[in-house]
Amino acid sequence: MKQREKNIDNLSKELSQTKVELAQNEAQLNTTTQELTSVNNELSSTKEENSTMRTELESLKKEHSDLQNEFSITKDKLEELEPQVGILKEDFEQKERELEGVKKDLQQTISDKYVEIESLRDELTKQLNIKEAGITQAKNEVEAKNKEIEAIGLKVKSLEDYIEEAKGAPQVIEKIREILSIKGFLSDKELEDLLENIQD
């Protein structure tokens, strides 16, 4: 009897222990269920993110493919343009050399023209000085002629007065005028000859 009670007591203890463990397991199960729900939610969110990332990846792949195509086209164009650029560069360098040549020619021409202008100016200055000297000489000659004409005029007036006083013949005056109109002057010898004719 005692043994049976002891067994019952042991079974009661085990049952109590089992209930405690069951309660603990239920609590753990609830926690695990909640965690599983959270994990499922996270997994669902991760799947959505993964889907979004796959979509973005596909978009990036397409963009990358498009960029590769554009790069390939641009590279082909660049390869086509490189020879043209080389030709244009050579043309530019050639034009630059030609321009330098033209500049040198122009500088030489300007230098030559400057020398020519300086020489011409010196020549013109020389000719101007000669002309001025000629004009001065001509003025002096004109002044001398004027003085000579004045002297001749005085001489003629003196002769006319002398002839008038001496009651000379009119032909003597005409002779003097004739000589003056032909020669422009009357020499002392001619005057003496005329005076001798008057005296005769």
C-alpha cells in the first residue's frame, strides 16, 4: 500500500513536472511561432526586395548593354574620325607654315618698301633742295635783270634827255629802242657810236 502511494506520489510529481515543462514548451512554442511569423514576414519582405533588386538588375543590365552599344558606335566613329583629324591637323600645320611664310614675305616687303620710301624721300629732299637753290638763283637773276633793266631805263632816259637837249635826230632814239628790243641791253660801245653819229 505504501509502495502504491509512493508511486502515485511520484507520478503526481512527474505530472506536475511534466505540466511545468509543457507550459514552458508552450511558451517557447509561442515565442518560436512569433519568431517564425516575423521571419516569414522578413522573408516575404526580402523576397519583395529581391524581386525589386532583380528588376533593377535587369534594368541595369539593359542600360549596361545600351551603353556598351553606344560605346561601340562611338568608338567606331572615333576610329573613322581619327584619320580625318590627322588630315585636318596636317592641313592646319601646313597653313600655319604658309602663314609664317607670308608673314615673313610681308615683313621683308615692308622692310624693302621702307628702304625704298626712305631712298625716295632722300631723293625728293635732294631734288627739293636743288629746286629751292634754282629758285633762289632765278630770283637773284630776276633781281639782277630788274636792276639791269632799271639801269638801262635810266640810261635810255638819260639818252633821251641828252638827245632832247642836243636836239638830236629821232632816228637815233629809234635806233636805241631797236637795239634794246633785239638785245635787251645797250653796250657802252654802241652808246658811244650813237653819240658820235649825233655829233656828226
